[in-house]
Amino acid sequence: MATMALERALEGRKQQPQQLIEALQDVQAAEGHVSEEAIRYISQELAVPLIEVFRAASFYKAFRLSPPGRHLITVCLGTACHVRGAPRMLDEVRGQLGVAPGQTTDDGLFTVEAVNCLGACALGPVVVVDGVYHDHMNPAKLRKLTGWLRERAQQEVAANA
């Protein structure tokens, strides 16, 4: 059984295989990721073989196959950021959170991703947290930022308990 979000994403697209990428984008926008259920539903409704839908969803970095964490941390590894120390930022995130790019912490709090360029080369190294750009990042600033996010999340959990 498809969710309302899945049904809306495929509205007017049935039996139109050329709509695959757009359907995947709409599903992810609505649900935050492209679930196995969504892949199966898209395959059925667009008349695209299941393996082709999975191939597209797993090939493009724009799509997530699992739910993202509450906070998305994106580390730019473009050339300008790289030469200014971006690999240290990625090492710092890995060390603090225990996850590699593309993974989410066990508590569901953080998802980490690495990208080739964010287009903010003069500000590097750049780390984006929940859509907010943090420029001229260094390991100490990053530790402070992730610590603050973790503390804030714990306060939210305590307040809702």
C-alpha cells in the first residue's frame, strides 16, 4: 500500500518511464529519502524494471536510500577546501560521530556527507550544517558546533519526555 506522499509524487506520471528521476526527486522531497517501498511503487507505476529504479536511486548522490538524521553535516572536499584542510574536517566528523560519509549515527541524530564542491571556494574549508554554511572551519570550531547540536538535541528529548 502506497503512502499519500508516494501517490502524490506519481500523480499524472503512470506508465511514463521518462519521469523516473522526477518521481524519485518528488518522493525524496516528500519523505526525506527513497525507501524500498517507494522504489517498488515507482517501478510498478512507471512500468520501469525494479533494478532500473534502484540503479538510478543508488547512482545519483542526490538520493538517499535511508532516512537522514535530524542534522545533516556536509563537508566540502572541493579543491579550494581540500588545500585549506577539508580532509581534517572530515576526519574530525568521523572521529566525533563514528560514521563515514553517507552514514547516519545510530541515535539518528547526524547524517554525514561529503561533496565535491559547494561553490563557496573563497570561504573554505566549508561545512554546511542543516543548510547553514560555516566558513573557514577548523577542527576546534567543528567540535564545538557538533557538541552544541548534540547538547541541544538532548535538551529537546528531555523537554519532550
